[in-house]
Amino acid sequence: MNFSKVIAGTMTWGQWGKQLSKQEMINLMHHCVENDIHTFDHADIYGDYSTEADFGHAFAESGIDRNNIELISKCGIQYLGKSRPELKVKHYNYTKEYIIWSAENSLKHLKTDYLDLLLLHRPSPLMQPEVIAEAISILKKEGKIKSFGVSNFTPNQTDLLNKYVGVDVNQIEFSLTQHTAMHDGTLDHMTLNNIQPMSWSPLGYVFKEDTEQTRRIHKQLGAFLDKYNATEDQLLLAWILKHPSNIIPVVGTTTKQRLKDAYAATKIDLELEDWFLILVACQGHKVP
């Protein structure tokens, strides 16, 4: 798996966010690739099942060599929206037929012959691991996916699936303000089982909320800006990247400078005590 050190998340590229035009998407793709961000993270449901197709139309005209990028998608969530009015309730579908159909649909929309990685978007209480394994085996055998993983799965759920089919990746919520995966065994489990961690929402809610906690974080980050010649969002990413499980952040911004800054954060190596000072600022108390 040759993913970039920072992954471009596309959830807000389309109808669920900036509603970028085809040309704007082409320009953003080129900007990402030129700044060493060559992996793009999708899910079938983004934009009410429209963003993959919007991206695919842009990619087809971008002139970017498919061999120079990686495409990730997720399946399984049956999302209530205009695109699927027949649904009665949001739910998960992990039947063999649906997984294969969804992956093939993503290929068609993204204008590609294969996905570098297919993820199950969220765990379902009704999922049958042997059925999932059969679907993934077919997709791999036909060359439609290269790697397989999960998203938002616990260690036990991952183990259940891993008994039947190899799990290469687990994409979880992880940030300074949502770091329970460091303490509940999730990241340790991935390290032990050679599973690549990816982090969605890697900046957490530091810039979204004004609380006593976020003010403490801003104060501590501010004290390091000159020392590391970095922005606050770069320091938040550097904090994640310091973890020995080698987490890859999935960055959802469509702002070109912030994408460039995000990759530059991979060059920042926080000193040990500085890493802990940032953690303490978040927790509001010293470590045990």
C-alpha cells in the first residue's frame, strides 16, 4: 500500500460542502498531486451518492496518470436521501451482492478499473464475516480492489472479520480532542496486527468550538508557533504523526494553502515534552 503521508478527503468537494465545479476539482487534484498528496478518500454516500461521479468526471479530464494516485472508497451505509427514496430507514448492507455492486458502482463513477482500497464504512450488528470475505475475495480476484479494510471498527469487530479476510486498514476518528484510541487499545491492536491506521477529522473540534479546553489548546499551540515555524493546524497534525502507530491523517479541507501546509506538517518532529504539553493542555490535567 503506497498511500501518501497525508490523504485528501473528498467529502466536502461536492454537494455536501463546497460544490466545486469540474474545473475546480481538476485544479485541486493537480494541486494535491504536486504537493505529494496523491491519495484521495471517498465514500459512496458522499454528496448523497453524487461526489464520486463528480470527481470521476473531473479525473477523466485531468490528465493525471491513474498509476500516480491512489483511490479509496467506502461502502455499506444505506443513506436516506434523494438518491434512494425507496429506503425506509438508514441502515447497513453487507450482503455479498451489495458489497460487489457498490464497489463496481464506485469504479464506474470514479472512472477507474480498480480501487486501491475498499473500506466497510461502519460496522453492522448483522454483518456476517464469511459473507463479507467471499465478496472481497471475488473483488480481489477480479482485480477490482487491491486492498481491503474497515472504518470505525473496534478491535473485537476487526478480529472477527480478520478471521475470515485480511484487514489492511482501519480508518477511525482520531485527533487531539478525540484520542481515546490511544487508551482503549485500538491503536495498539492495529500495531500488533499490522493494520494501517488512518484518521478522519484529524483536527478535531479545536477550531470549531470556543471552550475552556480549546482556549487552553490554542494557548499551548501558540507558544510553539515560532519554535517550529508552524501554524496551529500543522502542530495538531504533527501531534498525530508523532504516534508510533504511523497514523495517516485524512484531511478534509479544499483550501489549497491548507493542503500544502498539511503535507508540510509531516516534516515536523515534535520534541517529547512538547507532545505531552499539548496533550496536557487538551486534558486539563497532568498525565497519571
